[in-house]
Amino acid sequence: MIAKNTTVDNLRLVVKRTNLYEQVADELERAILETGLVSGDDDKLPSEQALAAKFGVSRTVIREALKLVKERGLIAQRTGEGSYITKPSPAAISSVVNRMILMDNISDDELVAVRSILEVASCRLAAANAEDSDIAQMASILDSMSKNWDDNEAMIRMDTDFHIAIAVASKNKLLAILIEAMTVLIRKFIRKSIYAPDAKPDGMMRHSVILDALKTKNPDAAEAAILNHLEVSRQNVAWFTLHYGSERADENSPPQK
């Protein structure tokens, strides 16, 4: 691990005098990725002073390089402790994608369409690959939802947790990452959809239908169930927009007309 110089000794930096901190950041990223380190307390980077000596640059350059590596989601900086290797989070992916959506004027319909593609793939794979522990996890989430009926934010969180659990059950790690990142982007739709008449009990029922299809390992039934669920959710969002316009729903009560 880096802390024991298993990668630092092999760092190779051809020093140029332009964008020096970017070159250092690129080399640190290469070392982290090529070593395949798992984030944890043992994966601590050397001190700024040690890195500065290794690269032959100032500590100011090292600090700027570390900031850039942090922005890439590869390290976490702990005050008074130093920098530790970490994995980029789905939230970081969502943030990047959201900026692209805004800059390219990507419509809500396009976003929902991509969600549908990912969710269908996730359900079909989960129907084939879900283990008993995955089914138990999804059932537990639905049970928790039934006990938090009046807490909208808890319902939204568990709704997204259910979809993430399906993706995890697909056993496709990249798909699970993309689905989790997507949940951040579509949370605004889920928040709006719960205010439609009977949306909560209807959503619970449709989640149960999805789970039943996964239990029976029926990919076609799972696909039909998720598509039906997503279509009803789309209709609920349309109901919200018709009655409240584009106003954002708050945490536990609908916006005022």
C-alpha cells in the first residue's frame, strides 16, 4: 500500500513547468488505480512533506495536487490525520452527470427513458441472479416502508434503496453503480410522485409485484412489473405537475397551490 511505499517508490513523473500540480495528481491517480488498493484506514498516503520530497516539488504543489485527486473521488482528507484512499461514490458520478444534463439541456423525458433502460436490465438480471439474502433485503425494505408511512423523506429513501437492492441482486457491479447514481438524479421525481392520490399504497403494491417476480426467477414478469411501476410513477409526476406546476415538493407536505 502507498503508506508502506509499495507504490511511491515506483512513481514516475516527468516534470514539466506547466500545470505541475496536475502532473503530480495524474501520477498519484495512476499509482492508486494500478495498485488496486482497497480504501480503508491502512491506505494512507504519505505526508505532504514526503510526497514533496519524492516528486521534487513544493508542498504547495502537493496540496493542489491532493485537492485535484480528492475532486476525482480517489482520496478523502481528514483534518489532522492526512489523506486516505477512497473509492469514487455514486453521488460523485451523479454530480458529473447532472452538470452534463444541465449544460446539454437534456430533458426529463430523456432522463426517465435512460432510467427505464437501466431498471429493466437490472430487474431481468436480478430475476436470474438474486440470492436468498438479496430477496430478504428487499423484503426488509418493503417492511420498513410500511412502518414509515407518514415520513415522506424516509419513504423516498427506502424507495431508492429498494431499486438499488435490485441492482445489487443483478450481480453486475457496474450496473449497480449506475443505478445508485441514477437514484440521486431521479429523487425529485419520486418526491413529486408520492403526492398523487393513493400513490403510497399503490407504490407499495407495485414494489411487491416486482419482488414476487424476482422470487419466482421470472425475468419477463420482472420486466413487466418494473415497466408498469415506472409508467405509473410517470403518471403520478404528471399529476403533480398539473396540480402544482414545477414547484418543488418539500420534505413532508405538498406545496401550496
